[in-house]
Amino acid sequence: EKEMYTFTPGSDTITLRPEGTAGVVRAYLQHNFHKNPSLTKFWYGGPMFRRERPQKGRQRQFHQVGVEAIGSTDPLLDAEVIKSAYDYYQALGIGGVTIKLNSIGCQAPDCRPAYREVLRKAIQPELSNLCKNCQSRFERNILRILDCKNPKCQEIRGQFPRSDAHLCRECKTHHAVVCEALTASGIEFIQDPYIVRGLDYYTRTVFEFSHSALGAQDAIGAGGRYDGLIAELGGPPTPAVGFAIGIERVLIVMEALDCCACQSPLQIFAVAVEETCRQAMMGLLSRLRSLGFSADMDFEGRSMKAQMKKANRLGAAVVLILGPDELSAGEVTVKDMREDGEQRRVALGEIEAVVKTFLKAG
């Protein structure tokens, strides 16, 4: 299903990673975190590779960031992980994110295994009407039929039984607590019985983040609880939950929404009136940056008027002006760029305190 890139140089077999969770779990086991079991939180980022047909939002080499929380079955942890991803989108200024939530149950006999059989009996009469991919999934991973993107398959699936109606008591309780925790955190979501995730090691909570700006491939992140993976890779039974976010898809959405929230607002723009002032201004700029201010200056030889326009265009809160008079007096002019903002000359030694005052006033 992952359409992985696999190579055989000599006697070795090398596969490029299609996702990040398995690698985190292997590192968790290799470095013996499982021998001192307690909740451990990880994050990762990097390139992934899938040999798929390229289209909008789907590349053969792409990048993901993700988090994994390993060591707890607490449903509140599921909610915290979902909220962490939601906060990430909010911090980037991305509005209109839809959270789709579902529970696919566990491996208890009266839960997902029983649901699979119910689903199999319901799908069998309609199997010939489904796409070839779904017909193949009927034998390999029947739950994946539910999240098929083929319009005809989506129309037919409405008559199939829902997973949330076939959960065991423990899974129903777990899912209810996740929903209550998200609501208490002010997170809106929709219950979507067709979110199932692709791999058998997923249990209970599964979720997806989508945005209409992406079109048909609208997912910008997804995740779920995977209590079976660590045991499958050779460790002890260990609960875990996490998500991954597709960076290229996030950038497509940000471009469509004209988001610039990922850039910190510029606090200071330094204007050198003459060429003779540029070296001194460069030193002042370095000093301000070392103190934690976001600051910039002109490096294109513009006139003072053009530099002021650039400062305004960049949204700088404060402009520092250094001319021959200020330079000889050991001073700099500080201008508040807000409407009717204050402007005054101050000694270079006082610049940090004065800038802080100007910024705080805003």
C-alpha cells in the first residue's frame, strides 16, 4: 500500500522510509526506553519517500513532522496529541482546519475482529460494484475499503455498518473520554466513521486533519493510537499515540490562504542615512540581535526614503536612524512606526531600554 522504494545494491536490501513512526519505535527499543516504562514523548522531522503518482499535495519525496507519545493508555493523551497538532496549524495562521475523529476499536474478540466479519458479510454482495483496489483490499485489509476515495465506492459505503456501532465497552468508554476532553479544550471535531488508517497496528482513536484548499487530496495531517506496533517490532506490549503532518501540504494551504504567520513580526529596522554610517549601524544591528530582538537593515544601497518605505512594508515596529550627526554624538534616533508614534534621539548605551519601552507601548 505504501508503494515503497526498495533497492538491492549487492547482497543488501535498502528501503527508503515511507513514514516516521516505525523509526521512532525502533529507536525507542534500541535505546532501551522500554526497560524503564513510563510516558515518553518524541518528535521527528525529515524527508519521506513513496513511489506514488505525483499530483497536487502528493510528491514522491516529501517532508513530515510528527510526534509520538509512548507508554500510556490514557484517552486524555489522545486528546492532547490531537490538540498539539491543532495548535500547530493555529500558530501558522491556518484557519478552516477540519478534525475528523473515529474509533476503530481493539483486537478483543467482541470488538474489531467481530466488526470485520460483520463488514465482510455486508460488503460481499456489493463487491463486484467496487473498484479493483477495493476488491483487492477485501482480502488484504477490509477496513481500507471504507476510506476509498473513488466516488462510486464512497456512494456504496453509506450502506455498510459503522465501526463506532461495533465497539466493545472499553473502547466506547475510551472514545467518549477523548471526545469530552477535546470539547473541554474548545476543539471542534466531527465524527467520521470512514477514518480508519491503513495499518493493522492502529487501535481505538484515529483522526485526520483536512483543509478544502487542497482539493481532493485534502489531508494535511493524520494520526492515531497504535498500541500494537511496539510488540510487533519485538518489544513488550506498549501503548502509544501520535500524528504526522505533511509539510508540503501545509505550505500549499498557507499559500492559498496567504498566510505569513510563520514569520515572526519584525521588531526593528535600522536605517543608515549615509554610507559612512553603515558600518556603525551593522555593529548596532548585531548587538540588538544578540539581545534577542528581531532586527534587519538595508543591504541594497537604497536612499533613506526608500529604506523607510521598506521598514513600513516589512511591518517594523521601531526604526532606528543613524546619520552623521547621531554618529558623532554617540546617539541614534528611535522612531515608533505606529500612527502618531514618538521619535527621539537617545544615547547608544540606552538603546535597549528605549526600544523595549517603545515595543511595550505597542
